Amino acid sequence: MQQALSGIDFAPILPVWLIAGLGLLAAAALLPAVLRRARGAGLRALVFALLLLALANPRLVEETRETRPDIGVLLVDRSDSARIAGRAAQIEAARVALEGRAARLPELELRTVEVPEGGNQGTRLFTALERALADIPRARLAGIIALTDGQVHDVPADAPIEAPFHVLLPGRPGEVDRRLRVIEAPGFGIVGRSVELRVAVEDLGATGTGAARLAVRRDGTPPRIESVPVGREHRITIPIERGGPTVVELAAETRPGEVSELNNRAVVTITGVRDRLRVLLVSGEPHAGERTWRRLLKADPGVDLVHFTILRPPEKDDLTPLNELALIAFPVRELFQVKLREFDLVVFDRFANRGILPPAYLRNIADYVRGGGALLLSVGPEFAGPVSLANTPLGAVLPARPAAGVGASTAAEGAFRPRITALGARHPVTEELTGANPDEASEASWGRWYRSMRADQRSGVAVMEAAGGAPLLLLDRVAEGRVALLLSDHIWLWSRGHDGGGPQAELLRRAAHWLMREPELEEEELTARIEAGHLHVERRSVEGGPPPEIGITAPDGTNLRRPLAPGPGGRATVELPADQPGVWQVSDGRRTAFAAAATTNPLEVADLRADPGKLAPILTATSGAARWLDSGAEPTLPELRRIAPGRDASGASWIGLRRNGDHTVTGIAALPLLPPWLALPLVLGLAVLAWQREGH
């Protein structure tokens, strides 16, 4: 808009200080005449004044300006907390109405800036404002209007602007919100022990105390209900019963009239780890690979090993009593009856039943396995003889017995390279072992063995085979426990590097940890985890055929079905967005897994009330106002007014945007009021008049 303004301006011919000095001299010259009241003193003063005015060079200036409209910023909060309880609709309706009203105000441009969801950083309203102000001259900034619930997490210590900052909030004052706050939750716990969670149920915006019901659910089991005092810390004991993740879901009951239930729930994931693994190793007759197991288990700092060796070989049986041969008495009763269940794994290495372990103790070991224990046998020729453990009560839990038939119970002698079976290629104990045969038709590249025991497999799975496809390494589940049977005593050749060696340490380590039910070595496993907002599901199975569809239950109870994409090693996976916080449940029909999706923006849901409290310092510093939008279909908006700088920025029913009057000068025209051709005759004429006056 073009605008013309006129005014008087001065363009001094001489420096101002010099004109001021001449004025003082003129005053000094006039002072005696004034004191004497001489005739013509007034005309003389007029001459001096006219002369000084001519030196000041007055001008009539006409300036042409192009005014520039002021700019207002409308911040629209699109964060998660601004979408609950109908707030999004209120904010959107207010945005449309404000843009319409601002368009009717002269010399005002309203720019709308969206404040997006800030992830785990909360609402970054002033960050969005700073980006918007980067291309707005401060001389044109009329003010800021923020449509937000007040839950802002980047409020600066000092106001970043001088223009008015107004806040329009959805809802109504006095809102109440119940939240569940996890004060402390350990990330790890020892298997077999309990951990403690510290939580608090708080009622924000409410006074008084009371109690609230808190549901505690572990790995999808039926919830345990506890009564929790509101506003006080409460401790919850969670037992860690297995290795791997334990998902704990906490849910506080809804408070009547609260804003939202979004922050009434919390999910905690605790990873179970074993403290120290206790292993009992019993070695039979001395042989070249006797120390293989001892070296392996002693090399693991997480293993407490108890090792007993039977030093007397069978060919030296001279009827000497056993209690006279042993350096210490073999604690049979203490190990196999009193403290047997304290061990995580029992290993028999070429152990023959020569009366050292009575049948009652061997039956204890079998019961230990059925009750969840782990047993590993590495056998040699003793397995096929009359002192074989297969002929004792322990044989009931073994996956194989010595081969039946005339002459069939002897050891198979001769060089062979152990092979991974087709099922073993998918089993985590033998999957991708270094040097393994890549397929059924190929040979392995590791070293040869020279003896294996012929056996009839009764149960379990054979993951390795000897010459002619005979079972070599059998793995079996017995009730709640597990058993591994290695039908050869020549694995020690790999550790010595014979014929190129082999992955002896890795194979035995995997077998031992599979027996102790380490989660990463489960051959039939369904796992779920949440990373970067996505649910990742993996199913591992040694069974052939296409994987089944899986059922997924979202935290809000929605049921989904998704097909699995087959992968190598018996694995199949699927991925989908996890857009809800809480516990996700996954099932393939036989197994169930849980994954914990934490709140994507914990700052945003920490307080769900609409409240201008956090913005109060900015409102005070800029003379802005906070007003509530009515919760009806049509928002109740204050009137928009333009105000002069320095005036009140708000009233009972209105908010103001500053009128800055910023402009650009497009032209200037100057007309001298006392040009030289006019000033000189006037000065001379008045001087003559003064001289004549004084002469008379």
C-alpha cells in the first residue's frame, strides 16, 4: 500500500555546533542593546534569527512510503497428547476459524506452522517456532498464537520474542489425570531369584489420598491384583524363572473423570541371566580325551565345576576295596541324593556302572532329568558291555540303547568323518558349524574319528551321524528335562588338531548350553521383539514343511493373522508396525511369545492434562494471555484485535496482535522554505530597517 507523508525537515548548511556558536555570539551582541532598551534591538534580533534560520536551511519534505503487512504466527500442536479426548477436532476447528478472522484484518499476514510429534523428545513447540521465525523480520512480527494443550518440553528460560505470545487450550480447566510411573526397574535378573520394581500411581490435578487397584501380568499369565496407595511408592516382586526376556505389564485402574487411560499402563522387560552354572562331571576309566570336558567347562568363567574321576581302569581289578584306592571318599550320597538338584548339568564321560552308584542313586538321576535337569553322556566301548548305564534305571531316560542282535553290540571301528544330518543342519546345536558338510550329498571338511558305538535310537533327534548314517549325537527332551548322548569317545581328536581338527569346543559348548535351556539355542522357539517401532517375529523349528500363519494380538485386543516368510536354518520371520504401546502377544498355535512396546513418547504422556502452567513465564514476559476453547462442536474463540506497541495485549474477551507499521520509503521530495535568493533580500532589508530605526 502506497502512503504519502509531509513534514518540515532541516538540512543545515554549516555544522550544527557552528550554528549554535553563532547563535551564542548573536545573543551576546544583542544583550547590551536589550539591557539598554535601545531602539531597533528587536529588528536586530530578527535579523540574527533570520540569518541563523537561513543557515539551518528548513525544507518541506514529502515522503512516499510502501507499507508492509505485519506477520502473525499460528502454531498448531499435532503431538500425541493434543489428539486425545477430542482435542484434535477442537484444535482443527480453532485453526480454521482463526485463519478466517485473520484474513479479514488489514495489513496482517497469518502463517500457520505445524508442530509435529517429537518422538521421545516430547513436544518441541519452540523449536518449530524458531524455524518459522528464521525468515520473519522481527520488525514485522505481530505476535504468536499457539493452539496447544500446554504440554511443551522445550520452553526456553527467556522469552525468544518481544511480541505478544497467546495460548489457546482445548478442553476446560481443572482436568484430572491418573498415571502409572515406573520409578525403578532392573534390566536384568538372576534366574531362580526375584527382582523388585518400584512404581507409583499418581492422580495429577486431584487432592486427597486413597488406593488404586494395580494389575500385574507376567508373560501373559493371569494378572495379579494389588492395592496401591495413590501418591506413594509401591514395590512389586517379580520372580525370574527362566533365561531370556520376561515381559511384565502393569495397569492401574481407571479413575472416574480422568482425561485418558493412555498413561495408566507401563511395560517392563527384564532379561533373565544365570548367575553361576553348577556342573557335575564324573569321568570313568582314564582315556586320551578325559580332559576334554574338564578343559571346556573350566574355560567358562560362568561355570562352577565339580569333577570326580574314577582312576582305576577295569583291567587292574585286584579286589582292592574302593575306599582304600580313593584319595578321598567318593561322596555318593551327598552328590546324587542331597545336592543333586543344585546342579544345572550332570556329565558322565565314559562312566561304567561298577557298583559305585547304587540303583537308587541312578534312579535319582533319572528323576532329576524328568524334573527339569540336564544330562550328557559321552560313551565309548563301556556303553555296549554289561556295565553300561543303559542297563540301569538311568537307561529309561536315554534316547538310545546299545544295538541288539548277535555281534551287533560292539563298537564300529574305522576312520570316518562325522556328518551333520538334514535335521541337524536346522538345529541350533549343529547349525553352521565350521567345516560341516553343506548338504546331505557332500562330505565334511573337518578331521576324522575312528570309533563310534552302534546303538538303536528310541527317541530324540540325531543331529550328527557316523559312517553309514548311524546316529552319533542324539538330543532328546524327557518330560521337563533334556538329555544328550554322544556315541563316540574320539571328539578329543579335534581338540588336538588331528587331520585338520574340528569345532570341538563350539559343539560341546552348544550342546551343554542347549541342555541348560539357553534361549538362543532353542530348536523350537517363537520369539518377538520390538525395534524402531516395528514388531519382529521369528519362528525357528527343525520340522520341515511351510511355516504356519501366526496370530498376533495387539495391546488393545485387536487380533491379526500374518504369514511367515521362510528363511535359512529352519527360520521364518515376519515384520509389521507396532503402533501401540503395551504387550504384543504372538502365537503359532503351539508356542506363545510376548514383546513389550514402550511408549514412543514418554515425555508426552507423562501428564495428559491441558495446562498452561509450563508456558506461564513466556506469557508473563510478553504480556500474552491463555484462553480455553470450549469443548463444544464450535470453539469459543477470543476476538482478534490490532494493538499499538506498548498497549495491553489482551482483554477479557480478546487477544491482540501488535501493529508495527513497518514500511519501505519509495520516494522523497524536498522544497527549501528559505532558499538563498529569498534569505539574502530578507536579511538585508531587515538590517536596513534596523539601521534606520537606530539612526532616528
